[in-house]
Amino acid sequence: MPESIRKNDRNSVRVAIRAAGVGYIDTLSCRGEFDCVMRLPFVPGLEISGEVTSAPEGCGYSAGDRVVGYVGAGGFAEYAWVSPDMLAPLPRELSFAEGAAIVVNFHAALVALWRRAQLCAGELVLVHGAGGGLGSAMVQIAAALGARVVAVAGSAERRAVARAAGASHVVGPDEWCDAVKAAGGVDIIVDPVGGRTFEQSLECLAPEGRLVSVGCAGNEISRAPAECLMLRGTTVMGMLWPEMLKRDRSLFGRTAKQLDDLVTTGLRPIVTKTYDLADGKEAMDAIENRTSSGKLVLVMP
């Protein structure tokens, strides 16, 4: 497998990749359907963990350091060149596979819930798609921040993952709406689906509740009626973590430090299956076909 095609320059850190996370964005990129269409040829893989083999002087890293990093593309390879501000030390409590799993989904979850939704301990949070990689990370982060979590997941396997992630109540996609309305609504809803799920979520917010849109897996554009927002004082906000990184590159390091604190107190990514690098297509097929649960990770030879 060739070295990542990410630009090799004097300001980059060379990392021997030990593991790479696999996510829904990788499948979109390979189909040319992600917001930022990759120019061919390209190597998939947004997030990695590994060991530094060389680094520019004064960057804060040196050969042998164990790190995690966001590469944007090129992670499904044996080596990558990474900008120092997109790297962070791998917490000593985590394996390489867990380190690769904590980058995209857990950074996104912490930014969505803590920075955007301003979650407070004791609030009630509902997470759609809670048995997948991003959804289970949202559940774990919400629980770690002191929230009570309602998880919506579509299969028995995914509901089991949501429970393991810390959800206090788990429901199926056909029953959540009535159950939440009967309970008086929730404070925060995380929606990676869009379309009808988005519309129902608006109806299920408690007064002054917040809805965070983090994706559009249902391929339907969502719209929020102003009357609904005004009458109940609710808030709708969006969050696309890679775009936020483009606007504020220091965000990666700050979020990594917050996650380090949560790891120290027991947070562990749920890696449900690892694949050899050569079987990367099988991992992406499992995500695209919705037969996977939790987080999938590639491990390097």
C-alpha cells in the first residue's frame, strides 16, 4: 500500500499509521457525494492513530510519539503526512484502534453537544441513529457530560450498542415520537437523518429546547418553520465538524484536550469490529448497507 498522497512538506509530521477509523463520510466520498468532492485519485480515510516517524523541529512532536490525527483523506494507507495542528497525543489509556475511533465522531459529538447545544448536566437528550459510530459517540459524550439520554436505534444490535454507550432509555424508530411527546419533550435532540425525522424532532422539543442537525443521511433537505420556533422558543442549529475545522484550526487541539479529560475518567470508544487494511471495502460496504453497528476500524499490517 503506497504512502498517503497528502502533501509532504517541511511543516508536516510523518506518521506510521497503525489504525484508521471508517465512517459514513468515507462512503460518500468514494461515491463523489460528499460536500467536498475529492479529486481523483484519492485515498479514503479521515482519522488515524499511529506513531510519529519524523517531525519538523519545534512542532511539539518527535519520532516515537503515539498520536491521533485528522487527515481529511489518505488514512487508509501505511503512512500519512499530517499538519501538527491536526494531531494530538494518543491517550495512554487507549489502544491504537480506540484512538482511531475517537477522532471524527467524538470530536464532532463534543462540539455539537458542548459548544453548539450548550448541554447542561441533568438535561434530557435524544439521539437519533444512536447505534452507529456517530450516534453512539453522541450518546457517550452526552452521558459523560451528565445528561440523561434517550437513544433511537433501528435494530436489536444497534439498540444494544446504544445501551452500552450509556443511554438510559432506548426506543425504535417507529415509537420514539409518541413516547417523547407523552413525556413532555426533551431538551436537546441530535439529528443526523433529516427529512421527516427532523420535522418530528421539532415537534418533540420541550419549550426552549435545541435541535442540532449534524447530517442528512435520509437525503432529504430539512426546513424549520419560523412559527414553530417562535411559539415554543426553540432553537435549530447546524454542525458539520470538518467545516468548523476549516474556519478554526485550533479547534482540534482544544477538543482533544477535553476528550483527554473524559478518557481519564473512563470514556472509551465502542469499537465493534476491526478489519485488515486490505478489507477496507468490506468495512465501507457494511456502513453503506447499514449492517454495521458502533464504530468500525481498519488495522494496518
